[in-house]
Amino acid sequence: MLAGKRILLGIGGGIAVYRVAELARMLVKQGATVRCVMTPAACRFVTPLTFEALTGEKVYTELFDLTAEREMGHIRLARWADVLVIAPATADLIAKIANGISDHLLTTMLQVREGPVLLAPAMNTSMWQSPANARNLELLRGQGMHIIGPEAGMLACGEEGEGRLSEPAAILAALQPLLAEPFLSGQHWVINAGPTWEPWDDVRFLTNRATGELGLALAEAAAAHGATVRLVAGPTVAASSDAVSRHDVMTAEEMLTVCRTLASGADVFVATAAVGDFRFAGSSPSLPRRPTMSSMRVPSCRARAWMPSLPTISAIWAAWMPAAGGSTSDAPSP
């Protein structure tokens, strides 16, 4: 997805700058052209030569570079990129961007940036939780900027809490929807995923080993391409992004009810959930030794009866692949 994309990596001055080197390497490996802009504070942690070696491109550090600024270099650089990623976004950098302070190349460049911007904050927990930082983040969200993280864990200062830079792989995943072509814009998708839990008592339940990874991946991909996506998620499905509207359920009956309601107005329904085939005739807070089981009796023909107008998987494939530049010759049979 990143092949041929132009990514501008804005690097703030924090100890997490060392992990941004791995992010730059991953972006280049995915086929993107990466250019870096480092703040003066970032250059005190890592030299520009590091990122120049990783990206194969010149690293920009000075606003008052007469050779570059003769052609208004900071404006051209801001408009060159398909997306701007700022990592680590320190409290100082976030405050300057939110309040329009332009005291070095990166903050000046943001004044003319018109495309998508992704910030990956990293700072001490107390700084992250401060009221001033919260206000600044709200200002940035109001300006349409995207924010990922930070994560919780052990910080460089020795404290533990929220403030760690998101993993490079997570930043890469958050970046991709900002670059996707919205060829599914206007479509409404409903996808179910994961297992169901059928309770026996307050402790034990009948289930399977499904993870919901397939349905979650489809939901994120469809949302990245512009669709309005509703994910009906079983108990073990991992967290989804804000781009996906999530509906958590536990039992097969709950999943059936929610899917019926949501699919009635959908353009596409994709069923990937591993729905349980049986449930207990009754559940109890006590611990019975010999349960009685009964079939759930929800065959596929019943599912089709309440979704007569939704496309088959081959129809979905035929609509998706040409728009994504693929071929329909390998479309699966319905």
C-alpha cells in the first residue's frame, strides 16, 4: 500500500527518537519515499546522518537554509508529501503546533500543510495527563489531525505509565488508512467476527478458539477505503480503530439479533464469525455437573432468508478487485 507514496517524517526531540529510526526503515522497506525533518532538539539525540543513511534522502534541519529557502523550501516540502508523520510528538512540539508557534522548520512547515497529519506522542506520564496537554490535543483533533498512542509501560525515566511511543508497526498501521484510495466511499458494510460464548454458569461457557482476526482485518481494510463499517465482535476480538463502529456481543443469539438489525440497511454483509453450534438448555450461577445441550439450529439458509438482497462473496470480489487495481479472474465461487 505504501509503494510509491511520499512520506515526510517530522522528528521531535525526545529519547524515543531512537525508535523512530526503525519506523523510517520500515517505511522504506514498504516502498515509500521518506524524507525527514528534524527539530534542533532531535539532533541532540541522534545525528541527521542516521536518518539520511536509512532513507537515502537528504535530512532537513534548518529553516534558514539559504539554498533551500531560495525556492521557499519549507512550503514545497510540506506540499510534496502524501502524509506527514510526527514522531515522537513531545509535549513541547504538540503545544507549538496547537498554538501556531513557528520557531523552527518543522513547526513552520505545519503552517502550510494541507494534507493528512499523524502525530505519535511520547512523554512522561505526568506531562501526558496535564490539563494543558489535553487542551492542546483537543485543538489538534479539531484541526483534523490524527493521533496514535501513547502506550502504557516502562518509561525511559524509570517510571511506569502512559507515555511510551507507539510501536513502529502500530504507527505504520495507523498511517495506511490515511493513504488509501476511498473507492468504497458511500457504502455501508456490516462484518461479524470472532467466536461466541454460550454460558453454562457464571464461570464456565462453551466456545471455540476463533480469534476474529480475519473479520477485524476486513473491517479495517474496508474502513480505510472509505466504507462506513459496523463490526459485530465476539468476546475475543482485538481492539479496533476509531474508524470502525464496533458492537460487542457474547452469545450467538445476541450476534444474530445485532446482525439482523444492522444488515437490514447494509450494502454488504460479510460473515466471518465462528458462531457456536450448540448452547445449554439453561444456565445457572451454581456449578452443575451434567449439562443438557440443544442444537442452535441456525443453518445458512436461514441467514440468507433475512438477507435476500445482499451480494454474494463473488459479487463483493468483483466489485472490490477492479477498484483496487486487481483482477476478477480468481474470484471465489459463492
